[in-house]
Amino acid sequence: MTQSDEAAKGRALSSPLRLRILRMCLHHPRTNKEIADLLGINPASCLHHVRTLVATGFLEALPERRGNRGAKEVPYLATRKSWSQKVDDVSPVLIETFVQETAALSPEDIEVWRLGLRLNEQHRSELMARLREVVDEYVAMPSDPDGEATSLMIAHHRDPTAD
């Protein structure tokens, strides 16, 4: 993979809108029109983002199908390749994506943990490794056919205001 391919992939994943598209297409293939309607954006603008994600391998176009009015539709499905893609300075993008995705949810639909710890480097590293281990275990599992689509965001940061 060339450096320009890596840069294109990083750019593709540096947009909260594109990350939301990937999430929408994670468990259920969706057409450009379905994605645009769910996001409340213009289908032409949405198609630009969808094509960017297809070109970088993060979305795949499935076989065409016929829509309600007989028009050809292309459903898209997330490839999950974005999960292992390194993106520089992605934290603000992930946080903004989370804010956008949860903005219309009621408080009881969001479970958030926030706590302050005082850990040395060894314990901080151990905690992060154990969390990664658990998350990786569940990522590797196939989707539950009777499951409900959910999202998880784990954030860790140093807290200079607590010293």
C-alpha cells in the first residue's frame, strides 16, 4: 500500500459524517438514498461520501437491486476495515461523531461511565490492554442474528485539571 493510499484512507475516516455512514451500513446494507434520508442530507452530497468510502475499501457495493418504483439501487455494506485503520489525531472526530449520533437519543438510551483514576504508567497500560482485549474478543465474534445494533465508545485521557 502506498503512502498516498494510506493518506486517502486517513482522510476518508476524518469525517464524522463518513463514520456515521459506516455505522449505518455495519449490520444492514443501505442505498445512497436510504443513507441520505437517515442523515437528512442531499443524496448527491451523500453519494460523494459513499464513493469516497467505497474507493478506500471501507464500504462495498453489493449487487444492484430494484427499488419500489423499479429504479436500480445499489446497497452498500461496511467492510469493517476501518476498525484497524490508523488515523492521526482521530479523537476529536470520534467524539464529534458520538455527539452527532447521540444528539437525538433520550438520556435513558445512553449509558455513560465517567470516572477519575490516579494510575501509574504500568497500571494505565494494563487497564488499556485489558479493555482492548475484551473489545477485540467481541469484535471478532459474528453478529448475533437476534441481536440489537448498539455502539460502544471508550475514551481515555490524561486529566491535567485533577492534579
